[in-house]
Amino acid sequence: MFVLFRAVTYATLFTGLVLVLLPARVLTLAGVTPPERLGAVEVAGIAVALAGGALAVWCVVSFAIFGKGTPAPFDPPRRLVVRGPYAVVRNPMYVGAGAALLGAALFYRSSALLAFAAALFTVAHLFVTRYEEPVLRRTFGEAYASYCRGVRRWWPRLDTQRQGRGAGIDLEPIGFVRSPRTDLSDDDWGRVRARIELAEPLGAEALEGLDEFSHVEVIFFFDRVGQREIERGARHPRGNPAWPRVGIFAQRGKNRPNRLGSTIARVIARSGRSLEVEGLDAIDGTPVVDLKPVMQEFLPREPVRQPAWSHELMQAYWRRDDGPG
């Protein structure tokens, strides 16, 4: 509750200065007075200003609840905030403040206030790119880098595949892969040893007992695959015309609709919030979605059947003699 109080206090001071006192001064210097009657433009301005203000409030609450901190640089969140409006754009608070000023400019029909909003946005952009983003990269590391790859700074991604399909699934990485492999080549994964480091706020207790199992199933996200690379139909595996054209769900390629990978790796050791494994075919920095112990009872209960081309494809995949160790 005290965190929320601090967040609201700082937000009130920011709002009072940037969205009330300075705009009022701009209007006074420009000789602008309130409109005598409300027309369509004025009503639109009120709506835009209210929407921007509501977005800013939502951001403040998100910082306090999810980030356990405030938007102020001197009292930042302890956790990376990627929920709520921050799942759409990386800087929704500045977007909300800009929308509020734009609404005020419409209400007063003031070009001076519009220029002030443009100047404020320029300052915010420079502050974000020169200060905030470098600090967040140092503080949250790969978690922030992965977030940046999926969410734009100012403008939301237009995912036409989701339109009209309802809400999506909100997932956050439980950890990240630390591996000597940084390339996206397909083979020689057998000797690769990697670490899975848990992300905040997960603690070491989340891994307790996992090292009693010989293997772990790692579910991860192919974050290097762009939306335009995704295959939603059929293709030749690895683009090899010698192999039959099959549906994306009949192969294990990374260009999948939801870009999820799953691998059973050998457990080597557990240390604090880190799990060392062998045979994990995920490159360095890959976000991990889940970890599950491998139990005999969950393995196939009947003989595994697969086409001949898949044996050819996998022939060198787990090769150990030439792979990195």
C-alpha cells in the first residue's frame, strides 16, 4: 500500500507540473481563453484528454502492483513491468500524457499548446532513449532485451492474426538460457551445456527437488523468429525439397505459429536460481516459458513411429563429436 501511495504522490506532482501548470502558462502567454461553447472539436478534446489521463493512471497502478515501485527515476520498480498497458507499448505513461495534452490542445483549439505537446514528446523520447532504456538494460538484462524485441517503444504492433479472436494468452518468461551457442544452426546440440537462470521474482526454492530427476523438459520461446517468418501452413522441412512437404505441426521447426519449442535435456546440477543442463537446443538469451521434470509415466507408452525423412533430418542434430561443449 505504501508503494501505491508513493507512486500516486509522484504522479500527482508530475501531472500538476507538466499537465496543469506549464500548459496553463502556455495558454496564458498565447492569450487563449476557454471556449464559449462546446462543439464537436471541444467534445473530442475532452474525450481524448480523459482517455490519456486514464491511461496514465493505469500505468501508475501497474508500476505499484506489478513492479513494486514507482515511475519516478529515483524510486524505480524492482520488477520489470510488462503487464497491463506495458504489454502493448513500452512507454504508455508518456503516451497517456501526450494524449491528455493533445486533448487539451483540441479543447482550446490552441496551436501553442500543440507545439508544447510536441516539444514534451521530443524531450520524453530523448529521455527514454538516452537514459531510461540503458538503465533498464543494465538492471534487467536479457529480460528487458526480450521485452524490447516483442513490444515497440511508442506504437503497438498490429497483429492481424488476432483480430476478432478475443484476448490472447499473457505469458512471462520464468527464466533465460545462458549457452555458448549463439547461432541458429540446426545440428550438433548433443554436447552443448547450458544454464537456465530463473527470472525475478522466482527464487531458488522454485527449483528445489528438480535435480533429483535425470531429465527436465524445457519449454521455451523462439524470440528471434519474426512475425513474417512464421509458417501457418505446410512446407518442406528445413526447406529441403528432397523431404516431403508437410504441415508445420508435423515438424519441429522454429517458425511455428506460437513460436514455442520443447526439448528434454539432461539435468547436470542445480545451484541457487540456476539449473545446468546438457542437450538443450536453445541459443543464448532464449526466454524459457516453463520447466517440467521428465517422468517415465509421461513418456510414450507405445513404440514411437515416425517417417523416414525425420530420421534423416535428425541424423546430426544431437551429434556430440563436433558440437561445442
